[in-house]
Amino acid sequence: MKTKSVIKSNMKTKPLGNSDLFITPIGFGAWAIGGSGWEFGWGEQDDKASVAAIHRALELGVNWIDTAAVYGMGHSEEVVALALRTWPGPRPYVFTKCGLRWDEQGYVHRSLTADSIRRECEDSLRRLNVDVIDLYQIHWPTDDLEEGWTAMAQLQKEGKARWIGVSNFDVDEMRRAQAIAPVTSLQPPYSLVNREVEHEILPYCRSEALGVIVYSPMASGLLTGAMTSARAARLPASDWRSRDVEFHEPRLSKNLSLVERLREIGQRQGRLPGQVAIAWALHNPAVTGAIVGSRSAEQVERNIGAAELYLTDEEIAEIEGRTTYQPELVMAV
């Protein structure tokens, strides 16, 4: 099935929280292009395909890239830099994250000490080949949250980060950070497979006017329409998803049955299931944008149409397996 064409000028933008950044509904997610060789890799990845994917996303109007130091142990940031160096158009916003360190074997641990964050920032600036990070985010909280957020605020004052945000924080952790310095945005997981943030976290972000950029809106590939039981069983050990419970029974069958609802709704508009899954996440009024990972230009082209796909309230109810639309289940205000 062919996706509808996307007109670049139709890619509307929204302000991200308290920042001066106006972002497109979809951002390029650079987790998978970090490649293999570390604890949460996605298997082998060709750097030329990664650069082509980034360039295609930018050609189609995407204006931000989200990466992290830990993705591929620095490799994702280097690939992003290569893509930007060979991109003839205006530079997109570059978002990255800190707080996850790695050892020589590729195993990851958390650290939010001030010295560690400062070193990470300098390393990311060098790898990305930029003078300033547009949005610098703490990847995961730790007991050193206050020390880490104080260091982030200092980096912002020094002009090394334009804006600072958090990822995977709960409401209490966001409040602790906000007591020190303003939080621009939260990056939480959010998909039809993982809706935990709907209850407290998204309503809090909306009430505080925090930007929200959700990750894994297609549940790490489960909701694209391309995943099957056979393919899930063949995922290599170098792909972290081979160890994820969502890719194993009994959850796998439930997740794949959800894809069939997405497929049915998508077929009415000539859309792929993954586009419907992304559009569902974007439908939540607390969500500013969605991080959509792509490993090839073809994947970008399959997913990008979600940016201008409108789902009716009835379609949302159908996707969620409800007979009637209940706004309070989308957002408590």
C-alpha cells in the first residue's frame, strides 16, 4: 500500500514548552542508528542508510533530531553529525541526552554527578560538531537528581545548551527539578502498548505547560505492521527487543492483534498501521511531538504521513477497542 504524499509546507509546528523552539509533529529518532555492540542496541546498522534516512526526513519537513550519547556508545551522535555535515539545507534542531554511561563491554549505568554531566556535554558537543545543544535532556533519573539538574542549569547559563529537559521522570521527579530550574520538556514512552503516562504524568505536563516529546509511539516496531511472530522469534541477540517481554508470548499475540485494528482503520484512508499508531499518540492534547525512529529512507517515507493524519474521536475509540468515545480517557483536565 502506498502512503499519501506529504507536502512540506503542511508540516505545522508547535512551541516546545517554555522554549523558543517550534517543532514539527514528528522528529527523527536516532536510537537504532547507533548500531550494535552495546546493551540496548538494535542489531547491525549501515551508516550510509542512516544518513540517507536523516536526509529524507529533513527533505520531507522534519525539523528536529533526537539522539543520546549512549546510543551506540557515541556512534549515533557521530552519524547525526555526518548527516548534518552533508545536508545542504538549514540545520534542524539537535536534541541529545545525558546521564547514561557505559563500560568497555557496552553495559550501561546511570550517573548524574555534576562532573559526569559536564564531561558528557563536552563529548556530545564534539561528536555532534555543534556549538550548542538545542535541547539537552537527562535520560533517566537517579538519586543525584538535584545535583544533575543543577549542572544542567549551569550548562544552559553557559550557553552550551539552549534549553534543558528530562526523560523518563515521574511527577515527583519533575517537581524536584522545577524547584531548581525550569523544565522545558519531558520525553516519556507513549504508545498503545504503553499508556502509563496518561494517568498522572501527561495531565501534569499539560497543567504546567511543559513540552512533551514521546518516544516509541510504534512500540519499538511492534505496531508498524511489519512485525510478525516469526520475525520476533528471529530477532538476533544483538537486538535488545529479543529480550523484551512485549515481543514474547503471551503479550506478543495481544500486540499483533492490536495492529490489525490499526490496519483496518488505516486502510480506509490509504494509510499504514504505523502511521495510525503515531497519529494516535499525537492525538493526545498534552503531546507536542513524537520521536519516530527510522533506519532507512524507506521507513521514513512509510511513517512521515502520520504528521498530517487526523483521527476522529470515533476512530480513537475504535483503535482502543471501545464502543464510544470517552474524552476523560484521553486527558483528564
